[in-house]
Amino acid sequence: MPALVLLGAQWGDEGKGKATDLLGGSVDYVVRYQGGNNAGHTVVVGDQKYALHLLPSGILSPGCTPVIGNGVVVDPSVLLSELSGLNARGVDTSKLLISGNAHIITPYNVTVDKVTERFLGKRKIGTTGRGIGPTYADKINRVGIRVQDLYDESILTQKVEAALDVKNQMLTKLYNRRAIAVEQVVEELLEYADKLRPYVADTVLVLNQALEDDKVVLFEGGQGTLLDIDHGTYPFVTSSNPTAGGACTGAGVGPTKISRVIGILKAYTTRVGSGPFPTELFDADGEALRRIGGERGVTTGRDRRCGWFDAVIARYATRVNGLTDFFLTKLDVLTGWDEIPVCVAYEIDGRRVEELPYSQTDFHHAKPVYEYLPGWSEDITKAKSFSDLPKNAQNYVKALEEMSGAPISAIGVGPGRDETIEINSFL
Ligand code: GDP
Ligand code: IMO
Ligand code: MG
């Protein structure tokens, strides 16, 4: 039975939440495998709109077990308030499972995220300020706090002491901030322990047993391919692996188990925070994409940078993730343009380049080479099948598919669950 990975093919905010929710009714488990509450996944069900940050989008499908895998970083206060917010709206969250090996975003990780960004000034990454980078840094430095540590006060105290040893020197001597008291952090973390206990589980065992029992498991990525710490536009990236391989390490499932990898691809491009973005628009078209597409961050409320579709990036996403399918989202937003530019290659220092350059300097110099595809003006939000789309919209989709290297198996024509054209079934 299938284990599917669903991930962002661009710089995040492609519509992963909607796509996951669409499949939620047909899968047994939805698993977050990396990132944390830097994610903002919007799901629209009927007239209800949900903004999920840490919880897998499967939480909204009653038959589905949501799982927070070992590769995720968990801010307990955010998690608990997300749970109580959903409970207040009548959503049952009791099935949630959290890996005991997931790392905790502590209050000092959030502080360090904010002060280091301020210190970087013009060179800042534009992080979400949620403590993501410092928490993963602690994990790699082997001074991280894991969910299981909440259940052993003595170990927890020793670990917080070790983590704060160097950080307090840095905060006081370099950043001119007050030192953080070990006891205060331990006390706060212990308050979360009992509330989280019912959810903590050996999620690696649970997921592997589920796969043995022919259950369907969907791994839901946060962020996107170009924000990947290894494969993204480093250093303007997040600190985890949203790419497909991250699902294996971040959930403890072997690559032989993964049967399908679906890339969520917006019909144009957006990015939040700093870093290169070849097709970015600074004109009325960029403003129109932002307005029509509602391109404002779910997590930080920042305006998203907007630009035309970039096929070089889509091809790259196909390659580094081994994509089997694309889910093209927000096609409806492009209604109304006479012609739609699509970036088919880059020009870098006078040369035409077809693939994403591995050199950061080259990527910063990349200028888009555009092809212009004819637009359409008909409302497409009611389209139920590919043939319902106007000819020019069909041709736009076919052209993107040809350039991007994997079949487009679904098309989003609106934010709602049913505003989707399914071409090939995912299950
Ligand atoms: P995610 O982080 O990848 O889950 O994406 P976000 O939720 O941050 O941003 C995607 C936005 O686009 C959300 O507001 C969705 O409700 C919306 N959306 C998703 N698919 C479509 C679509 O096909 N058409 C339109 N108009 N909106 C969509
Ligand atoms: P979803 O899951 C878009 C960006 C931040 C910043 C960089 C590093 O909703 O697609 P971080 O706080 O992770 O250290 O910030 O990554 N970023 C996102 N951009 N969508 C996201 O998540 C993002 N999560 C992080 O803006 O540029
Ligand atoms: Mg988002």
C-alpha cells in the first residue's frame, strides 16, 4: 500500500495544506516530518478556514491519525494553543501522535533566532522568528532538548544547563541581553509535560507497523524544495530538509517504502523572506498577483514576493525529489492576463542556462528568459475536469507539464477542497 510524500516544489506556500486536506479523507496517517511552526498551511473546508502551523493538515479528516515525526521541531506552547483552538471549533484532536525524539523549541531558541537576525542587519535571512534555526543547530550540536526529556526532570535540568552555558555567554557578552535562568526554563517546560503526555509515542514503530498492515501514509512537507538546507538557495533557506529524503529521516521510514512523491507547484511563484528570486516582479503585475492570489503570509503576515512561473525551478524540484506527479495550484489566479510569461531558462553573464546553477553567485546573477503563453479571461473556478478549462488554460498547463518533467495530476482552481480538477488519482 502506498506511502506518499507531498511537498513544496518552490519556496513554500504552494498550497500544501489544501492538497493534504484533499487526500486526508482517503489516507490513514498524515505525518509532518520536518520544520515546525514556521509553516502556515491554510485549509478551507466549506465556509470554515483553518490556519495550521505545527499540526499535520490531516487533523481535519476524522478518520486520519495525525503524526508529528522525529524530524519536526515542536514549540509546546504553540502546539497546545493550536490544539485548544481546534477543539474550540469542534475538531477532535485526540488521535494525534508526537515522536518522543522530536526536538523542543525552547524559549531561548526563539530569543536566539530574533537576536541573531537583528545582528545580521541587511544580511538577515528574514526568518519567521520562531526559533527554528537555533533549535536545529542545538540538535546538530547535540545540546538539544527532546520531547522525551520532559519526563525526566533531572536529565532535563542537566540538558538545559548545558544548552544555556554557551548561549548565556553569547547573549550577555555579544548581544548585550540578559542571561536566561535555567530554573525558569525547566519550570516552563515541565508545565507542558503532562499536557503532552497522552500524545507521545514511538511514531517510527507505529508508522512502520501501519505500512506493514497496508495502511496509507501521507508525509506532508513544510516549506519547499528551494528552502531546503541542502538543496535550496543557501543561506536563504530554512534549517531542515523539506525535500523527499527528509520524509525518510524525519519519520524513520525507509526509502523503499515510498511509492509516490507529489510536488505542489503554484502556477506562478512566491517567496517570503530574503534571497534570490529570478522571476520576481516589482511592477503592477507583481502587485496584481499578490492581490488576486491573497499572497500574504499565514504565519508572519508579511507580504509575499511574487513573480512568474519558473520552469527551471520546477525541473530542479523534479530531480532532487524524484517527483512522480505535480499538483498545480492557483491556476485561477492567472485568469485575466492577455499573455502569461513563463521562465524557461536563465541568462547568466550572457550565457543561456537551462538548469539551476549550483553556484550561489551564478544564481544571484540569473535573469529569466521568458516565453509568452496566451492567457484566458473565462472564470475557471467552477471547472471540474480538464476539458472544462478554456483552451489557453489547457495549453498553459500542458506547457508547464512539458517543461517541468513530471505529469500534472491535479489542478487547483480555488482554495476550497472541491475546487480541484483531478486528472490522475493519487491513490
Ligand atoms: P502552504 O503553506 O503550502 O499550505 O500554502 P499556504 O496556505 O501558505 O498558501 C496557499 C494559499 O492559497 C492559501 O490561502 C490557500 O487557501 C490558497 N489556495 C490553495 N490552493 C488554491 C487554488 O488552487 N486557488 C486559489 N485561489 N487559492 C488556493
Ligand atoms: P510553509 O510550510 C514560506 C522562510 C522564511 C525565511 C526562511 C527561514 O507555509 O510553506 P525559518 O523561520 O524557517 O528559519 O525561516 O524560510 N519560510 C517559509 N516561507 N513558507 C513557509 O512554510 C516557510 N517557512 C519558512 O520566510 O525566508
Ligand atoms: Mg504557508
